[in-house]
Amino acid sequence: MVLDDLGSSLRGSLDKLRGKSRISEEDVDEIVKEIQRSLISADVEISLVQELSDNIKERAMEEEPPAGTPARDFVLRIVYEELVELIGDSTELPLEEQTILLAGLQGSGKTTSAAKMAWWFSTKGLRPAVIQTDTFRPGAYDQAKEMAERAEVDFYGNPDNDDPVEIARNGLEETSDADVHIVDTAGRHALEDDLIDEIEEIEDVVEPDTSLLVLDAAIGQGAKDQAQQFDESIGIDGVVITKLDGTAKGGGALTAVDQTDSSIAFLGTGEEVQDVERFEPDGFISRLLGMGDLSQLAERVERAMQQTEIEEDDWDPEDMLQGQFTLNDMQKQMEAMNNMGPLDQVMDMIPGFGGGIKDQLPDDAMDVTQERMRKFSVIMDSMTEAEKEYPKAIGASQIERIARGSGTDEEDVRELLQQYKMMEKTIKQFQGMGSEQEMQRMMKQMQQGGGGGGMGGMGPF
């Protein structure tokens, strides 16, 4: 995506400032050029790129850094603030009764986004409903119905009715008990007059509180014209950026936000209904610059624990800090981590672990890590309960049996046991923390030092 390359190049430039107490004009010029190069290659409009780079250069040269602030931290703060300003606030979506209208071209991801947004609202205690009005695309009804079932939310559509306006009207009546109505509309391969006329008629009927434009992150400069026409037609309040899990540039979406004077509402980060994030500019830019995003991380952790379906009397993570750490604990940890989503996304949210550290890993490191976790899980499934509770008692004959039962090599089993020992050692370090202040000190060291040393033996899976 646009900001992946930008973040990588920015971190490289900022690292060159390490150890410097003052910043020169040459230093600023180099960083500004990196920003310009990354944004332009990502299809961000030239005028936006110029405005951002001018602001950064002006502030870096004219503002006086606080006493004792290293040059790198000073410039990092300016870049952070200017990027947040460029992207703008998150679209206002109150947790109350409302109707949301989705617009966009065919293939932008509207139908998937409707279900994802409905699922998100359901996690906030609201009752959402998806209303499918697309009578143009074959299979639209079936896809929307399936996605709504996966999201476990109310759904209305009528495959026997070819009048989208009537479907929208009936949908609101049939789902009147819902708190949030999300109306999915038809798209086309290009902006056509009949598409604009249709969506305007639907808007008149549903009277949306918010109209969101759904954009594929891969869209380029064409986003400007598309956003302008939809904005003139129904008024765009926010943008949903989809397919951010791929290699898309995403710059066109930023251009669309600027063109419509709107904001970003949601980010689609994968194919599952749970792969959606409410856009928060501070955390997003913080993640980009390798500073982590603890609020988003906390939300994913809570969701993962719920998905893992662990009851309090069955397994409580805090118990690990009080008593013995077993392979059962390790397996439950791995299940929860798997439910948090792709490992590279999770790493970006941990202060000190995303950004620079991830940049240094091989391209396939995350895939290898997740495959390794899956193999470890299979091995543990082949163990007896006693072996998982007392792994130190596992000897050569048991290793041979476990390997045979799991279809893996004996070396794989030994690797799992070695990983367990390293994690047990780390848990004991946490158990030795006598106070909350000590824990905070360790977390601060992790953030400042890049995270690698702070976790000691807890190497990647």
C-alpha cells in the first residue's frame, strides 16, 4: 500500500539522523525528497505531495526543537503531525441509530464492505442490517446474503425484484428493528448516467445519515474524477478503502479524500468479515512510522480472546504470571494470536516491533512464522494431557511417538520444546516484575530500543 513504502523509506531517512543534536537543511531536503518520491509513485496527486513536503520543510527549518530533543525525534514528530493532518480525521459515525449508503464502481468491494461494517457495528452492541439493492451484477444477492450470514447480521434483498429503489424502500420496512441500516448499491465498470440516476433515486428513498464512497486501494489517478462525480451526485461524507492487504498503492484513495473534502471511515484489511478496522489517523500514522498502535492492538487482542472461546474458569492469561507456564498455555496463546489476524499486521501495532525491525526480515518471514505456528499446534495435538502439563518430562521415546503421531520430524518436536523453554524463561521474567512501575519501565525500553532486546528469549515462531 502507499504508506508501506512511504513508511519504509521514511524510517530509513530518519535513522540517518540518529546521534545528531541539530538538523541541517541537507538533512531536511533528503527526507522531503523521500516523502515526495514515495507519495508520487503511489499515485498521490502532485499538489498534495507538494503541500505536505513544503509544510514539513518549513517547520523543520523554522521551529526550535525542545531542549535535549534529538534531531531524529524532532523531525519524526513533525512528519507524524503533518501526515495526520494530510489524512484528516476519521469519518464521524456515532454508535446510534443511523442509515449508511454505500457507493462505488463495480469491483470496489462494496458488498464485502457492507457486511464488514455491519459486523463491526454488531461488536459495539448495535443491531445492524444490510440491504442489498444491486440488481445489475449477477450473483450480487447471493454474495451479499452469504456475507451477511458470515457476519451474523440481519439481511434484506429480493432477487425477484429488478427495481432497486423499491428494494431499498421495502428493505427499510422489513428491517425496521435494526439500529443501523447499511444500504449496498449497484456499481458499473465506469461512471455512467444510469448509475448516477439510480443512486440518486435510492438516496431520496433511504435518506442516509452518511454516504460513503468505497474505493479499491489499487485505484490510481482516476479516483479524483470518480470521487468528484459521486460527491456532486449524493454528497460523500467519507471513504472506505478496501483491499489493503495486497500490494495496492492506495494513493488514489488519499486523493479522493482530499477531492471530496471528506475523511476515511473504514479500512478493509483482508477477505474475512472481521478484517476491518475503524480508521483512526493517529494510530494509523503511528503504525506507519514504526511507533505501534496500542489501541488497535488491544481491540484485536480482546476480539481474539473471544473468538478463541476461552472461559475464565478454563484458562486465564493472567494465571501465567502467577503459576506454572505449560504447553497448554502456549497452545492457547497461539490460538489467540492466530485469531488476531495476519502476523505482519499485528507486528505493526506493537511499539518497537513494526517498522524498522519488520523491514529487516526476509519477505517470507511472516508466512514462515505462521506456518511454524500451525506445525507446532499439530504437534501439541498429538501429545497427552500429562505431557502438555509437564513438558520437561518428555523424553526421547515420547518425542519419537509424538513426531510419528503428528506426521512431523523429531527435530520439529525438539524445536517446539526449545521454543517452550524460551517462552517459559520470558514468562518468569515477567513474574519477577515486582511492580507496575517496573513493567512500564520495561515497556518503555522496548519502545526506545526497538523491542528486540526487551523480549529476550521470545523469538519469532
